[in-house]
Amino acid sequence: MSMKEREIPFGRPWIGEEEKRAVLEVLEGPILTHGPKGHEFEKKFAEFIGGGTAVTTSSCMASLHLATMHFGFGPGDEVLVPAQTHVATVHAVELVGAKPVFVDCELKTGNIDLFDFEKKITAKTRGAIIVHFSGIPARMDRIMELASARGIKVIEDSALAIGARYKGIHTGLWGDAGCYSFYPVKHITTTEGGMFVSKNAETAKKVAHFRAFSVDRTHSERTIPGFYNVTGVGLNYRMGELQAALGVAQIDRIPEILRRRKSNFTRLKRGLLELDCGTVLDSEGPEQENSFYCLSLIMNGKWAARRNDLIFKLKAQKVGTSIYYPQPVPRMEYYSQKYGYNEKHFPNAARISDESIALPVGPHLNSEDMDYIVSSLKRALEG
Ligand SMILES: *Cc1c(COP(=O)(O)O)cnc(C)c1O
């Protein structure tokens, strides 16, 4: 198969005239932070996911940190986390002095292995952070069943899971809190930015204060300008109005973004399976509605050891790839030095890190791009 050379970036934010206009409008007005755009974004976001109270933050990491602080995890507590995730998930536990207890993942979805999850629950387990791996929703009914029976607080790291639903319920609305990311290559972007969501309005209200110095009233609530009180210790993890304006415009694009991602993923998966060189992480049934962040291909047999070589060969054909995630977190230097790392403990997480290639399916790409990725990989396998 010969195809004209294309350039396929792994990710590219979709910024149109609407976003540019929205940002300029903020710049022309008097309010640059803590204003109406932030509230509008929160309202629209909660509407999109179909529930909860949303609080804008400066990043998903900030949202996760706010969650672990809010639930009061600390020294002596254990919090279950996936071995296969972004470091932010684990840092949020480590930052409050609690102990991250790593759980291995399944090879079909990349989500935590529920048997390993259950096995690692101890009398010290106070919380769990569940990641919906590359947009494939975890089996939240079973997780909540295990957690609720023991009073374990569940935080859903939904950084890659906007549009992902399990049994019809959007990710982040099963647990005690949901955290989302608006980093440039994620589903929608505000440059940097995040959201914290909780079904419990009181939790959301407390976190909203906490992320703004724990000041007891906003500018508009102050009868004497400049006067406020402080009800506790706090942080500044706010999102500015420019970012919020971007977010408001981006939300309208989500349905089209999801449609394109799904169509690209479906076509790419079909083409890759014909090459018979690996397996594709995907949901296992219609109750798991994938948000298709990327397509992770786990190389089989002799290809597994040649993964990096294949990445170089794809790169030479201008196919952008990535690795989700580059190492099991317990193998990263900081965590392995602190807690030790045993090769045998997280075989599936290690397999995904060492033997998979994350391929792009974002809305900047079309079906011909998917065919180009397949033919480029075919060439890479042949040569
Ligand atoms: C990207 C990502 C994060 C971090 O998001 P930021 O908004 O950059 O802080 C956290 N968790 C997961 C699973 C991610 O993929």
C-alpha cells in the first residue's frame, strides 16, 4: 500500500474563533479572576456530566490534592492507587503524608484489577483513587460496593474521561469526588486547568473555599470592600477568567470531539487487528462507554521487545505516538526508593508501560489519517 506522506501529531488542541473571541471579551472587561466566567464554566460542566457541583481549579493535580486534603488522609492512612497511572494520582496521596498502596491493572482495559484491589484493602485503608484508564470507565459499581462497606472514600481521577460513562453514569459521579484535566492534549483545554466535582454540595462548597485561601466570602459577597475572614488554612488553586472563558467555549465542542474520537478509534482498531501484532485496550461491553482518549496497542510476541524500535520507525514516518504511562509509578525513582519495587508485583502495569504504543485518535485527525497510521505501522513491522 503506498500512501502520500502525512504528518500526524499525537495531540493538537482545537481552538477556534469562538475561543479567541471569548478570551478577548474577558481581556476587555474588568474581571480577570474569580468571576462570572468561572461560575458559568462550573455550571455548564456539571450540566454536561449530568450532576454534581463543579469547582474550577488550576489543574487536575490541584483537584486531586484538594480531594486528598479535604477527606483528611494523612500519616498512618493507606490510600489505594493504580500502579498504572499519571504520577499526579499518586503525588496527591504522598503530598498529604498518607501511604500510596499500589494496585496492578487488567491487561484488557488498563483499569485496576479488582481482585488485587480487594486484596490490598487493610484496616488502615482510608481512601482510593480510581483512574479511568485512557477514558475506559472502571467498574465503579463493584468498587463502590467494596469501598462503602468499609467507609473508604473514593476519588475518581477522570483526567482522560470526559464523556466516559459507566452504566450510564458519567465518571466522577460514582465516587465521593471526581477530578478532571484541561491540559492541552486532553479532551478539552483551558491551557492549564482542572475541575473538582462532588455529588455532595457541602464537599464542593468546602473545597471551593479551600482552593481560594479558605476566605469566607468572594468579592461580590463583601459588604465592606476588601474585608473578609479566614475559616481555615487554604491554598490558591483557582482558575482565572481567561481559562474559564476558554472552557465555556470548549464545552460546546465535546459532542463533536467525542464523535470524531470514536470514529477514529473504531477505524484504527479494525486496521490494527488485521496486522495481528498486538491487542488494543478498550472497554469490554456497552456498559463501559469509552471516551477514546487514545488507542494503546500492546505489542505481542516478538514485537513486544521491539516496541521502541517501532516507535522510532513510526516517528520517521511522522506518526506521533506516546506512552500511557511511561512507567508503573512504583517503579519511578522517587517511589521505588521510598517504598521499594519488586518486578513481580505489577506485571500488567509493567507490560503496558514497556510494550505498548499509544496512538492518536484526536479530533484533529480523520479516517485517512487512521489508515496512514496502519500502513505506517505495517511498514515498520516489515522493515
Ligand atoms: C494528565 C493527567 C493528570 C494530570 O492533569 P493536570 O491537569 O496536568 O494536572 C492526572 N491524572 C491523569 C490520569 C492524567 O492523565
